[in-house]
Amino acid sequence: MEKLFSYGTLQLESVQMANFGRRLHGNHEVLKNYKVLDLEIKDKKVIEQSGKNIHPIAMYTGNPADEIEGILYEITKEELKHSDEYEVSDYKRILVTFESGNQGWIYTSH
């Protein structure tokens, strides 16, 4: 199993159903040293799934006062590939450690 952190549109049921065919289950997590910015999405398929053309994107700041709250989901390796296909090229996936000590993947800015 893989762990994927969502702080935005991957928490939407419509996005989960379109990409994974099921509702995901996870636990609340906090990611320190990051903040959320807005990103304009131009991919029509992604906008259709989320219903939004502005999506959040995590940016590393190095400031311990900055934090992002979200959900850490357990998904399969195949579902992680589907998630990579959903995220536009403005995002990159990296492995991080959360405040709890758990590790998981996040999508962040380049």
C-alpha cells in the first residue's frame, strides 16, 4: 500500500470516484514547512472532474510556522498511478514526513 496526502481536490468524492472508482479512507495529518498557494488549471478533464479551475498547490517554505492540514489516504500502487495522471504537469510527487512521523506522498510545486 501507498500513502497519499490530499490537501485539496483529491478529497472531493467526484475526483475520487473518477480516478479510483471508490471513496478513499484516511486520517488527518499536518505537514509542517509548507503553505498552500492557488494554481490555475487549464486541463479541461481535470476541471470537469473537480468543478474548479483553481486548485491548491503545496509550496515548501522551510518555515516551521507554515503548515498544511489534510488527509493521508491509503491507496494501491495502481491508484497512485491514476493520481499521477490526474495531477497536471505543474505538480511533482515527493515523499515527505508528517508531524505525526508518518510518511507519504504529496504533490507540490516544482
